[in-house]
Amino acid sequence: MEVLTLNQVRDILYKGASLDVDSLPLDAVRDCYDFLREFAADKVIYGINTGFGPMAQWRVDDRYLEDLQYNIIRSHSCGAGEALEDIYVKSAMIARLGVFLQCRSGIHPEVCRLLVEFINRGIYPYIPMHGSVGASGDLVQLAHLALTLIGEGKVHYRGEWRKTAEVMEENGLKPISIHVREGLSVTNGTSVMTGISVVNQFRAEQLTEWALLASVMMNEIASSFDDLMSEELNSCRRHHGQIAIAAKMRELASGSACLLKREHELYDNSHAEESTFEHKVQAYYSLRCTPQILGPVFETLENSRRVLQEELNCASDNPIIDPVGRNVLHGGNFHGDYISLEEDKVKIAMVRLAMTAERQLNYLFHDRINGILPPFLNLGTLGLNYGMQACQFTATSTTAECQTLAMPNYVHSIPNNNDNQDIVSMGTNTALLCRQVIENVYQVTAILFIALAQAIDCLQIKDKIAPASRRVYDAVREIMPTIVEDKPFYENIAKVEAWLKEHPLDILDFDSAK
């Protein structure tokens, strides 16, 4: 059943919305729990009265069934590396709640209630970045989540790392109890990789929209012919992503006095006697091919959004409890291949954005290529001042790192767990690599928008650009003035990057299900 939407999750993560526990299907969660408790009383069921993984061949005596559940939580809380940031942890908790609300896990409803309290109160379990191979899901990282639900470990609360038990007592909360399989069910599934990927999705969508607007501004600066975005040209390519990007370009460019009409400039016979043309007949690919470059990026994000929407509302643990058919089914719903493959595709698409932005920067900085701007957009004294020359080093090196990270991680599988997990997804690693690429692309994009504003000042065309372009130009100029004398850039790059993250354009509809 679909109980969560990506837009709802975005409101919780970014707009301060909360979850209403009374609106959740907790009666159905309770029914599933009641069935499992009755069904498991006289049967051998994995993870309830057997060991875990390769240890499943050993039956566990009834005296130790509660210990069994605590043991998987404590033994698997062995992650390493830096802690995931709060927003990724919150997203992972929402994803885990979505699993339980499918009513196929057999957990007691108190688990859902405590998760909702953690989400709404901003209590963030310590979840380290390293530990998941993405099969049996995120066992290690989800164990760290489970550790806090039983009142152990540590949480990030109001900017401080504190003992979970202290924060829970302060908030009037009690740890969950072990009833049947709470330990295994909380630790087994794809919720951490899904949580990270959901945040990646929102940020990747933002970046694609910023890349679209930046490309419009680039073509305004270059006084490109506007047929690159025409409906007739792009519709005959047939791909709906390209068509959508071109349509949005036309909308964003509306009101611009900078773009040229080919029929007015070249088709009126006024240039019939010229042997060479001062203005380029066709712009460079990084300007002219925006619909063809961003179209597949758009379609990639459409598909990843669909997969994430499904993953938010799926039962991804094992075994699966079927109270209607009165059965317990063993399989591999915890395997993270869907997430791993999609995050690789998103990662590659984001690298393409970085590459395009870096080439657009090169056009702006290279006076012999653009033919209209001073070297490196330098409005000071050439030779004495350097304009944005060194900013290109940062953009180029960051883009190069993105290209290295573009190597697909989905194809990296190392058997482990006594070869029980003989092929794994590495989905969480893939999501983390995608996260790093996205952060890098924001940095390159911030430098690009600083350069766009500087180029507009060099040409003195701020009153000629489209209203959509003018709004972002004004925003950049509120952060930093036109560059004449040499000054450090690093703080302004960070400020523009933060502004881009905090001001989504919301101009494209990535939900292909509509």
C-alpha cells in the first residue's frame, strides 16, 4: 500500500512538516504482528527461532529468543567512518517507517510509534557511513538505528551527540520491547540506501533545473540564435525529455532581448556577399545542445523518482509476513539492486551536468573562443588583476573528481558472510558516491553562476536578459558585487552554493506517473 509520497517526504525534510501517527495504518500493523505471534509458536521460521545468515542452520532454544533479537542489533552495530548527516538519517527513518507500514514485517506497532517520535522531534541516531554491502539490505547501518530504538548507543539531538537513554528520558519516551522479531526486522532492509537516495533525488532535480537556467543565460550572453530551443527542431528528435527541456528553455528565455532570430539575421539576404561571419553561425555544443544533453538527464531522474517512490512503499525485509494468506515467505526483498543501479545512473547524469558547466565556464573565460569577453572575465587591469582565472582551477579539478567517481559501483560485488551473500548490490556505497558527486556539482554550478553574473556585467546587458535570468543575476549580486579588484572567492562560492540549495526553482515536473 502507498502511504508515503516523495513530495510528503520533501515537506518533512525541508519544510518542517511532521507525521501524524494517528493517520497511519497501525491497526493493520498490529494485525500482522498478532498473526505472526500466533503462527510462529510451533514452526521453524528464519530469524525468529533460528540463527541469522549462515547461522540459520542452528535452531535457537525458546529460552533465548528475546536475546537473539537483541544480539543481532548489538553485534551488527559495527559501522565505521563519519556519521551520516541528520537529513540523510531522517530520510532513512522515514523510509524504514514506510517499510513497516506495509504491514508485512510482523513488528509491534510501538516500533512505528517510536520512529515517528524520533522523526518529529529531531532525534537522529548515530549511523556511520561505512558498513553496508547492500544485500540483506543495510544490516550494519540499520543496526545502529535499532540500537537507539532499544535505548542504547547515541543520537544527535539539538546539535549535540548524547546518550540515547538520556534524550529519550528527557522526551518522555521508552525503548521498544522485543516481542517476536523486532531486532531482525529493524535491521533488515534497504532503508538507509533509500533515505540517502531520496535526498540525492531532490538535490539532483534542483541541479538539473539550475543547469537549465544557466544554459539559457549562457545563450543570452553569447547572443545565440534561438532555434536551438525551437519546438519544430526538438520535436522531430522524438525524445520527450529533450522536448520538455526545450519547452522550458523557451519559457525561461521569454522576454530576453539577447537571443537572435536566424530568419532575421541570416535568412534576409543581407549577408549574401560576406565570405566570413563575425558572429558564429552555430554556437558551441555546450550552449547549442542543451536540450539534447539535459533531456536524458531529465528522463533519468524521472525513472529514479519512480523507483524511489516504489521503494518508499515496499516491504524490503525478510521473511515477509502474509496475514491474509496466513503464510510466512522467505526470499530476498532486502537486496538493493534497484537503488544501486538507479543511483549509478543518477550519478553519471550529475557528472554530465558538471562537465557541461565546466565547458560553459571555459567558454566564458576563454576570450579567443567567445570573442566578446575579456580574459577570465577580468574587469581590472590585465596582467595586474586576474579576474576569475583561478576559479577555473577549482571547477576543473572538481569536475575531474566527478569523472573519476562516475565509474559504476553497481558492478562491484564482493562475496562475504561465508559466501551466503555471494552477490551483493553495494547500494549504500553507490548512494554515498552519488551524494558526493552531487555536492561537487553544486560547487561547480556556484562558480558558473558567479561567472554568468560577471559576464553579464562585462557586456552590460543586465537590462536585456530574460526576467528569469535577471532574478538569479540579482540574487548573486546581493551575495557579492561585480569583481574588479582581486579578492578571495572561497566564501562567496560557498554562499552562492548555499543559496542555490535553499532556493529550488521547481520548474520541471519529474513525476512521470502523473
